[in-house]
Amino acid sequence: MGHNEPVIGLSISPFWVRAIAIDRDGPQSTLRAIDEWPVTFPLSVYDTANPLEACNSLAADVDKFSQTFNTSARRVSVAIDSSLLFLEHIPIQHSIDRRVLQKQMIWEIGSHFPDEDARNFIVDTHVMPRQTAPGVDNVLVVAIRRSLASAVEKALALADLSVAIVDVDHFSADVALRLNYPDTSMRYVALAAIKEQRLDISFLRNGTLESYHYHVLSSPADSVDILGALSHDFPELSSILIYGSACDEELLAQIREAASGIVDIMNPLRHVGTSDSFYPAEHLTAGSYRFAPAIGVALRRD
């Protein structure tokens, strides 16, 4: 990245689009703008009936954000909600050839989506540090439909923006956690995203992602029992850090009451400065924890 380069961080879910604009100058990052708006286009893994409408709607909204806050950013990094992706743990023989691994991932995708061509997915993998058995790696498979990735890229091109990074929202929030809470490199913590219909949880030991899983929620209140039980099942956790669009002070208080250890709301702007011209959108009322994926993906340096 160049000197003093502005960038937009965008998180997209079935319910909300959240955007931030930051200036990156070497290791320093400065927040210039922050906003959110409800989704008004048919964006889901099942509804691609009118991708042109979705593209035009997202392009118009992002362009309005850029114009309203007078950002000069021409690059955007995008965090896609995990509910719009395929994430699955799969045991794989250790040191398997990369090409063989890719073929096996395509087979796994095909087994989960038998009515679709697995080649319609972009697939990535992450080997967890702990093996499931001697000689067997625990591999996290992440896949996004090519049509969804293409639609997002096309929409941003219509807004005269080029895509720098596309990531999973929860792993982008992980970036925000590491940068704003550097002491996690020496602790065992859980990062939990409370969304309208989903709870994503990852465990980080000494700064390394150790495991990830999720729960489908009938309501955000379900997260109280799940996170309360988690804190009792893993007493060695130093803390549970929470973010997400469906979290609020009342829910946080209930989780703290149910949990046996420390539960905190994550501040993804803890070590991010604000520009002299910064002002949030007037309609924003809740905390910055809702923006953790957008902030984290914008802060990524790769």
C-alpha cells in the first residue's frame, strides 16, 4: 500500500451493509467516516434472481457513502457475512499434496451442494494447529459462490472502486481484535459474533486461531445459554470478547450473568485514531462493535 492511502472497509450481511473510511499512513490508521444502512437488495446464497438490481443498489449506496463523507478512497476491502459462505471442518491426511487437497475440497463442496457444480465455488483452506488424530490435520474449508463474489466486485466497480481484499466477516473481526488487543498474543480468548440468526465463535490461543464453529439462532437471546455454557466448559479462557449487529447492553448483561469468566464487548477502534474532520452518521446510536468486520478488513495489510 502506498503512503497515506485511503481505503474503505465494507461488511455485507443479509440484513446490513456497514462501511468505514480510513487513511493508512505506515503503521498508523486514522478513521475518517463510519455509516451503516439496511440491505435493500436480494443478496443471499439462495436468491440470485436479480443480480443486476443488487449490483446497482449496492453501487449507489457505496457511492453515496463516498460522496457524503468526501472520501477519496478508490480501493475497498470487503468482509462477507459467514452465513453467505460455506465453512466446514474436514479431517485431511497430514502433508497431503496441495492439488489433491483442492480436489478433495471440491468433492466436499459437491457433497454438501449436490444440485450445484462445485466449480462454481471459490475455495480456500486453513489448517488448524491441532491435529484431530495422529497424522490427520483439522482443515477449515471456506468457500464462496463465484456468482456472489462477481456480483460484489461488479457493484463496487460501478461505484468506481477496485476490490483489494475479500474475507469472511468473522476472520476480519479477528484482525481488529489482534490489532486493538495485542495482549491476546499471550492469552487464550474466545471471539464471539452475535448476529440476528447466527453465532460465530472462534478460539485464539496465544494469537493463533485454534478452532472455529457456529450456531444457528432462533433469536439472539439463544446466545446467552451458548456462551454461558462455553465459559463453564472452557475455564482456562481468560475472556470472551463479543461483537456483532444483534448485540446490545441488555444481552451483554445477560451473558455476563450466565458466564463464569470475563465477558467484554470488543472495541475495534481502540487503537485507531480519528481525523480532525471525522464525524459519524447522525443516525448511528449503538457502539462501534457492530463495525468490527468492516474495520478489521480495512486494517488488513496483505
